[in-house]
Amino acid sequence: MTVPDRIRKSEPSEASALGTTKSRADSYQLTGNGVTLGSGGLSASGASGFILGPSASTVSMPITLGTAQTWHILGTYEGHFYGELPFNLTLDSGLSGPGALTTDLSGDVRGELQLAGDNEIGPVAIDGNGGADGDGDLRLPASGKLNASNGNAVTVNGGRLSATGAAVGPLTSTGGTVSVGATSAPAGSLTAPSARFDATSEVDFSVADIGSTPGTDYGQLTSTEAVDLGGAALSIDTFDGCAGVPVGSTYTLVSTTGSLSGRFTGTAANGTTVIAACQGATTEQPFRVDYNETGSPQTVTATALTPLVTTQTLLIQASTSSSPSSPLPVTNQPVTVIAELDAGVGVPSGTFSFAEGGNAIPGCSSLPVVASLDASYAASCRVSSISTAQTVAPVSAPQTVVGRR
């Protein structure tokens, strides 16, 4: 191993004769001459003890992998105030050498490894589920490369590969997650000579702006050889929650000049179907997914449809306040409760349900949403008797809800 000629850190630290550093702060930086790593590999984790947030450290020296090895990148647990704290290690001077690399990101707290520049090494395996804090993540920033020139394989096994304008070698995912692009412009894309996914994998695409340029406004997976979707799950993240994507916008998520086979899970074999992004939100953004498997390029596209308003339960909460200008609450009297929806989200679909104190009100479940003369939409229910004067509030925004007596 070549000893680094300089070690810079954010706080006093302990440096070994081999040029490594153990920082007592929440970050550190190593710079110097190149090093060659043997089978012992590399282990890195965030600082322990009382720290103020996630750790982020940088190694700014060329690293050569002399033989096959495993790198362990782990977050830490700070139980006093912050709980689980991810750890990010950035290598910004590139990797080289014949050694195969396995990245172990499977700790209880997420570890993140970011590889900038050109990294040409042996086959790469991204392992780990990242524990309760989410998938461990190998990140490739803009212009990042991982085996893009030497053609060695990149395999995602339970961890996550995130790319925002990067290129990799032949890509395989078995139970992993591949994230393409970011929700801030430019989104960036991912280029691989071939890509193969299985039914336990997930592919996430991000939309960053209202335009239609791949790599700038949204993330795209591009290839020159075979792409097999293999029944992987499809996810689309949008830049402005679920309200910013113009209806009719079409995004070419996958494009290959080779062959396209397989489907994303739940999508129709004959071409079109509807999926929803922002699932679980008050408004969901549906997309129609189309497959083009003839000619060149062969593509997968997603077209934004009119947003959907999902089924919501409205909680009727007790209110006993009064003022000199208003009468005291009236109890045990009929009341009509109305949920008015903001028409700005488009024509809503789905139903509404009403509850009092968390308990469903008989006859007030799964009510249709009806258009009114002023182009708004509402669901209403006549309640024969409520135990006390009530106000109506939604479970979550952005619905506008009012109560009427």
C-alpha cells in the first residue's frame, strides 16, 4: 500500500501508519498518493457518540483493487436525539484494477457509497437491504462511470443503485432497486449496454421538470442491447408531489436499440395500463404505460393522466368553544357534513367516508363525489344526530373541507 502524503480531517483524529483515519467528528477527508487495496478491502462508518446529523466523508486519492474484496459501508445509531444516522462515503478520484468489488450496505442503518469519475474494476456486486432506514445505496453522480468501458458486470442484490447521469457495465438486478434520475433538474439518466431485472426488483424513475427532454426533465434508462424487465416493480417520482406533471406529458422511460422483453409488474401484456405515483397521498398521479417492441429503438413510455383523488376518511372532531357573538353548541340535532374538494386537482374520482371520533358514521361511508354548479366537487352526508357540535377536518391535505349545519 502506498502511504498518503497528506491527511486532512474536520477535527483532531487518529491516523495510522497506513494512512487511514478514524475521525472523532462527523466527517473527514483523505487526500494523497494512490493506494492499492488487498483482500482486506475497506470498512467505513459514521462517527459514534454525540453527533449532530448524518456523516459524510470523502477520499480524494486513486484506489487500485489488487484482488477481489468486500467494502463495508455502514451508518450509525445515535440514540440520544437523532436515532438512525446514514453515512455517506464519496470517492472522487476513481477506482481501477482487476479486483472484483462487493459493497456490503446491509447494516441496520443505511450506508451510502458515491463513486465519482471513471471506475473500471472487476465485476461489482451491490449487496444489502440497508436495514430499517432503507436500502443501502451506491450512487453514481453526473458523468460517473462504473465498468462502462471494460464491460464487467454490475449486479444489484438487495441494495440500491442510484444514477443521475451515469454509465455502467452490463446491469443485472436480483431483488435490488435501480433508481434512474433525480427530482431536481437536470434529472440525469442511466446508460447500460444491457439490463436485466427479476420480479423481486424495483425500477424507480424521476421526473424533474415539466419538459420532455430525457436526462434533463426526467430520468431515462438507455441501452444498445437486450433489456428484460422481468416483472420488476415500476415507480415514478415527480418533482412537485403529485400536482406538477401536466396531463398528457409522455416520458420515454426505457429506450434500447437492442431488444425489449418482459413487463413491469401489474402492467398489461397488450400495451396499456394505469399505474399511480405518490401512492397513499391525497391525490395520486396516474400514468398509462405503453410498450413498443418493434423497430428501433424499442421503448417503454409513461403518459400522465388526470390526477385521481383517492378515498379519504374525514374525521369529525368535537368543538366546544364559543364566543359572545355565537350561540352555545347545540347537541342531538340533525346536521349535514360536506367535504368540498379543490377543483384545481382535476376531475376527482374515488369516494369519501365520514367518521365521528374515529368511528364510522352509519350510512356515511364510500360516498360519491358530485360536481356542483360552481365547478367544485363535494361529498355530503345527512347525520340524524351527533353527540356534540362538531367541526369537520380532513385526514390529510390538500383537500379543502368545511362543515355545514
